[in-house]
Amino acid sequence: MKETPRILGIIGYPLDQTLSPAIHNGACRRMGLPFCYLPFAVAPRYLPNLLRCMRLTDVEGLNVTTPHKVAVVPLLDGLDLLARRIGAVNTIVLRRGRYIGYNTDAPAFATALHAVTRRDWAGASATVLGAGGAARAVIYALGETGVDQVTIINRRLTTAAKLVAHFHRALPRVKMVARRWSTESLRKAMPTTDLLVQATTLPYESALRTALNYIPPSATVFDLNYGAKTTRIGRLIKRQGFRYVDGLPMLIEQAALSFAIFTGRKMDRKGASRDAHNSLIYNAIYKSP
């Protein structure tokens, strides 16, 4: 008798271009694991209702993406230490009837950054565009990596200032500055920036184009987006001689870490990367506007 699939999934809004189902279902298929990983697109106002429904259906694990990584925190029964320090969750697991939140974004970002750049970031200066859940994980990872200064540039200055206050306690050694998103803010921050991290899903291409006018030639640009969103701006950044990293290496790493939490098994990262690239091609052909 065939075993009934156990349900995993991802919650976010929108989810048209997500690669997570391809990555996790591919890994489960290769390993013969009885899991089915589904996308659950849910607008922010419906998030509490969705979590209540998930409890009734015993969904065993969820990844969390934009815009729910911070909003989901008070809806859970508990957080692991890292998620509590960051204040954002991207992985939820059902443990003894309780939903517990984890954060695999921060270690995934650190691993991807070191794997691609092959340099020591201790003492460096970073600028982060955005102040949402992904930015929180990035800022924490930068502090743990040894970065000395982080400038947070966000459309809402109050949101960026809240992050500065939060991490003043969690990362007291790191000097942090909050600035409102503007050309002037970029002009002030860029000349001393060693690493520029694009951590917002809002339209950002014009901001990055402006930043390139002031950023040092040795700087690295890490864009947490991937796929069609990054193709044009990535080519521009590389053409101007800067090191550019898109979000795909981080996506694969956070998926592997989440997969281990969900299943207790180790994901084949090379196989996951192939699945992600195949899904990118599919999205480009069939889901492009």
C-alpha cells in the first residue's frame, strides 16, 4: 500500500517565481522520502487564518518568504535561539503539536558569501538596502562574520531605525546607521562600502545604478534576488567591473538547511542546484509577463 504523502510547503505572496517546490520535491524524489512540498500563496491579511488551517491539517513544515518572515513570528508557539536573535523566521516545523520557527537565511547568506567571494570580511563595511525579514538575517550574519559597520537604507526610516535598535543589543560590537532611501543616502554610504547587499523586493534597479556611481572598484554587490529579476542589472554591474553575486547560492544553501530540519536528512546541493536552474528556465519560458 502506497504511503500517504506528508505535507511540506512555502508561504509567501506572491509565489509565481518560487523555486522552492522544485528544489525540495526533487530532493525528496531522489531520496525516496514520502513528502510533498506545495506553494501556499497567501496575502498578509490572511496569514493568521492560514496558520490556523495548517494546524488542523498537520502540515509538518513550512518555508516562509516575503512578506511574512517577521509577521509570522507572533503567530508561532516558539522560536529557536537564532530566530529569536534575528527577529525573523524562514522555516517552521511542527514539533509535538507546536509550530517552532527557525532561521536558515542567516547561515545560508554567510556560507554563500564566503563560497563565492573567498575573502575575510572581518573589519569591512557593508550597506544593506531594505529592512525586512531577509535584511534582518543578512545583518545578523554580517555581524557574526566580523563586519565593523552596517548602513541600513530603507524607504521607511523608522523601520530601519528599529533594526538598528534591535541589533544594538544582539550585535553591540557593530556600528549601525539607519538612512532613508535616497540618492543622497547612497552617495554618502557608497564610498566606504566594501559590500552592498540588495535585500528588498521593491523596485531597486535605479538605486543600484545610482550606487554604482559612488561604490569603490573593489566592492562586491550581493543581490538576494535571482532569476529574471537580476539578469539585466547583474550584467550591468559585472560590465562595470564589480564582483556580483545573485541570490541563487543563498537559496540553495537555506533550502538544504531547511530540508535537514524538515526531514533529518542531508540534501544533495548539486542536485538541488540542477533542479533550481531547470525551474528557472521553465519560469522564464512559461511564467514571464
